[in-house]
Amino acid sequence: MTSAVVFDLDGTLADTVVDIGASLNAALATLSLPEVEPGAVRLMIGHGPTVLAERAMQYLDITTERHQVEHLTDAFMDHYAASGNRLSSLFAGVSDCLEELVAMNVAIGVCSNKPHDACRGLLFDLGIAKYVGALQGSAAGVPRKPDPTMLLEVLRSLGVPAEHALYVGDSDTDVQTARAAGLPVVLVSYGYSDRPVDQLGADGVVPSLRELSSAWPELMTPGPAAAPPPRRSTTP
């Protein structure tokens, strides 16, 4: 029985590659470096802005000196914050899935390696913050996925134990995170994985989140209702 579904954000709920690519290329320009095409940026997403900067420099075959990575990360974050999410959108089926979960009284959480404030802004800009009961993005002192800390914090905020929750993502990192937290995991087939998702060991793969409830029948017989979140919450 499932009382909560926790989602990854970029590549699972939101298609953000164009906005991220534009900000990355603007940051690269500050170092007089060439642009990275969207197809390559797509495979760099998922581990936070510092890893994005490192992967971009590796892709361009440039020695990754720490001061350059730090500069590129800061420049990326500044541009991304200023630009907003004008070119980002929800993947097809996301709104339908969230509406269905709400109708079934299944709690919804989001867990992402994107910086917390950027996650919050994206959820509001895409009009889905109203569905999300708990959010945890990356923050100082909080280990990033695949460490399970962020995912377990979302469940704590929702008041749902791991045995009554499902995690949904798009990558091997998401599979590792779910396993470490003791959750089953379903992957979407359209995300930002650099490997075929059917080879990552998930409990299920769906081509659209519209099919989540049919792929995971436990959603149709929800477990105990989630407890009200504690006063100190990570909700959007």
C-alpha cells in the first residue's frame, strides 16, 4: 500500500534542459569558453550545479581547476536565478498524475539535487507547488542524492514511513537513492539518464506519468493517510 509518492524534479516532472543549457553557456562565455549543445547538457544534469560545471569542462576537454569550477558554478547560478524558468515546462502527463494522486489522498513530495530555492521557484513557476506537501533540494550541510538523507527528510515531513512510499525518478542516481532509503522506485523513460533506464534495476519503468498508477497497482489501494507535517517543514 502506498501513502506517498516522492518525485525527482529535473528530467522527471520538469523539462529544464533549455533553461539550464542557456545559463550554462552564459557562464562558459564569462571564461571565453565555447557553448555546449543541449543534447550534451541533458546528460550533465542531476548532480547539482558544481558537477554540472565540472562535466561541462570535461566535455570541452578543459582541465578542471578548482577556481574555474567555482567561478563557472557561481556564474551559472547567478544567470539561472536571474533568468527564471521561462523555457522550462512540465513533461506530458505530469499534471494528470498529480491530480490523480491528490484525488486518491496520496501525499506528494519532491527530492532533488537542484538547489532548494531553485526547486521551490520552479515548482511555483510551473504551477505545481500546490500539489507538493514536502520539498527537499540541495542545501549546505545536506548530503546530495544518492545519499538517502534528503529523501528520508521528505518522508519525515510528510509523516509517511518508507514502507508506505514510492520514489519516482529518471536515473541511476534515483535508483541508488531509493534503495538506500528502503523504497521501491519507478523510473520514467523520457528523462536525462545517460543509460537505458530499463537496465538500471528499477521496480518499474513508465513512458508517461499518466501510467504510474497502472504500473504501480499499490497506488490504487493507498495505505494509511499521511500524518500532518510537523511545524518545521520543507514544503514549498
